[in-house]
Amino acid sequence: MEGRTKILLHVCCGVCATSVVERLCEEGFEVTAFFYNPNIHPPEEYERRLKTFLKVAEIMNFPYLIGEYEVEKWWERIKGLEKEPEGGKRCEVCFQLRIEETYRIAKEMDFPFFTTTLTVSPHKKAEVINRIGKEIGEERFLIRDFKKKEGFKRAIQLSKEFSLYRQNYCGCIFSKR
Ligand code: SF4
């Protein structure tokens, strides 16, 4: 691993981590994953996604950190945006919270770069996520659109190979309804 550039990768779930970690490693990064998702509802679902992520970390053998499950903080941030449609303002705030915390840890632990798996989802706009990442982390944020070059397809392929649990909603109570 000598000579590789360290990067802290915010991970939204184990499935998305698969192809993104693979791609960043191919690009020559030394990846540490950071699971921080206080948006996930209910707690049983949070535990299930965390467990899936830990399984991926074990199979792919990468180091990781687990953030706090700060549900109240998430609710505080999205206050007034409950009725927003998926992909709207509430999601921007939800991305912001998770990217901010990743940036805080990246600075604290001296990671020269950080980014997020969020852009691998075909339902999420990379321009929005990258804009927020740059606003928060400036030069330290690595702009990527991981769904490009069939990144999402590869995540599904690897998740089948690893027999992973795949959720059918984004995460919050509103996306579950
Ligand atoms: S739909 Fe997804 S991104 Fe949007 S607020 Fe809910 S959990 Fe966050």
C-alpha cells in the first residue's frame, strides 16, 4: 500500500460500497470507509444495513470507521422539509449532514481526500452531491460520479456475488412510505 493516497469514503450502505471501493482502489487510493447514516429508519433497518456493510468490509478487506447514529440530529436538520419529494431539498440537507461529518473526521484524522458513495445510485444526482461536497470540503473533496462506467451495475453484480441484503428504499421514513 506504500505510496497510495489516503481517502476517507463516506459509505451509505454495503451494496454501494462494493463497486466504489473497488474503483477507488483501482485509481490508486488507499480507502478507509466511514459508515455514517443517521437518516436510516427504523433502527432495525439501520442495524441490518450496518451488518451488511461490515460483511463487505470483511470480504473486501478494507479498514473502516462507524459514525454515531444521531437520529435526533437528522430530524433537527430536515425540520420543515418533511413534505419534500425524494430528490428535493430534504435530500440535499441529508447529503449535507453526512458529507459534513465525513469532512470533520477527514480533517481530524488527516486524510488528504474524502468523498462519498452516494453518486453511485441512479436515483441521485451527482451534480448536486458534488456541489455540496465542494462547498463543504473544497479541495479535499474528490469529485466523482460513481454510477458512470456501469458503477451501479457492478455494485449489483458484487452484491449478488457476496449474497448481500439489498434494501428497497433510500433510508428515511419518507422514502419508506
Ligand atoms: S430520501 Fe434518502 S437522501 Fe432523501 S432525505 Fe430520505 S434518506 Fe435522505
